Amino acid sequence: MKIPRTILLLSISSLTSLKPRKTDVLPSMEVLDEEHVLVDYDPSFVIPDFAQIKAISVYTGTAKNIAVATREDFSKSVNGHLKTYQKLQQKTKLYAKLNPCEEQKFFVRIVFPGNPGYLDSLEGTFNPNTIMLNAINSSICMKSSSLMLPQQKMMKDSPLLSKCLKQLSIHLSPSRPESHLQEGLNSLDNEEDIFTISMTNNHTGYTSTIRVDKKQLTQCSTLSGSVLVVVGVVLLVVVLAGLVGIIWVIHSRSTSWVQVPQACRTNNAVNDPIEMTSDNGTKSPLIV
């Protein structure tokens, strides 16, 4: 039996439309902790039917496999020092084993039935030095004529800086040697507006620099985060105390004009008339 050409073409077109294809968007990588990164591959592919996907892997530029996601969850049994395993889930970032201090080229591979059976994304780049310099530049600030460097806080907030930052230096002018940046205030009094900060990578020994204009730096906040929290709590307590006081005053005023004698609380006095004396001295009966 001969299959009509139109039906055959439609069948081929339908199968082709269900096959995954890659986009022009590069996969991205972000640091999770001192030994792991998260890889976002979702924008790098168009996957019409995710149920067809058997596995997704992350490879570095040297073809080293650092993460595998499969339909079976092997994460509790075979995770090792070379790569990580996880259960395959749609629109979920891949958890990969990697030293974040090193610059990396990487790509993501999806595996599915058919020929050739896999598809690679475009090659992305992870540059830790650029990320660290941007974090440093956004953290420093000016206090009067001094540069404030909150290095301990930066390293506490960023696992990348904590693992990879060796030292920071400042170069104020071409005629002067570099000097180390210290934690806290670094005087820039009578110095040029534009200077250079150098950062040395603890793992690779590579030094990268960034030019800074002190006129464009923000002024340091006079109140720290902990002080702001304390002030907020104190204000909240004051407001609540004020509301409680107002409610108590209103309640006490609404009940102060009626005083029931002790005698009317007995069973024999339930329907007895009781005289109530007002502020002007007049008496009126009150039935309780």
C-alpha cells in the first residue's frame, strides 16, 4: 500500500516539530557554595515534549562531565568528588560540582531518542574574577574623604569571595606603588578622583583590576543594619504601648459612671430598685 505524499510529509513535519532544538541564548552559571554551581539551561533550548528527554548533562570546555540529571534519582548513592547526580525535572537548574575560582567554558547536553540522540547548547563562559570585582565595586563606599571597605561582610555574604579572594590593593597614581586595602576606612584625602583597585585570585594567582571614580561612589550609610532593626523594634513597642493605653482609657471612662453596690449582687436583690446618685447630687432609680 502506497502512503500518500501529503500524509508522509505531514508525519515527517510533526516528528521534526517535536524534536528539541537549541536557541541563541547561552547557558548561565552561578555560584551556590564553595564547591558547587547552578547551571541554568532552560533558555538555551526549545523542548516541545520534555517527557522525551532521557538525561541532561553539563560539560566543561575540556569535556569534563560535572553534572548529570536522569529520570532515575542516583543522587543519594553515587554523588562523588568529580560530578553530581540529580533527578531530572523540567525547568530546574542543574547542580554541578566545580571549583568556582577558575574561569570556565561550559555547555549543556540533552539526550533523547532518535538519531543522533543528543543536542548541545552554545558554549557559555563563567568568569569568577569579573563577578568578584563587580561585587567589590558595589560594596565599597565613601565616608568623608575615606574609602570604606567592608571586606569581612563581603566575604561572609559571598561564597565566591570567601573562597577565591586573596588580597585587595589600591593604586592611587602611576608614580606611586600599590598599597594594600585595609578592612574599614582607607584615607583618600588629597588623592586623585580616579584610582585602580587590584584583586588577586587565591586559587589561580591571577590579578584583575577595576578603575574607580570616587565621585561616583555612594556615601556610606550612617546607620548599620543592626541599628535600624533595633530602632524599628523600639518604635513598634512604643506604638503598641500607646494603643493599649488608649484602649484602657476609653474602657475605663465608659464604665466609671455606673457603680453597682455590693448588695445588688445577691439573689434577693435582683429586682430591687437601686438609687444611683449622679455628679450633681440628684437621685434616680436603677433596675438591675
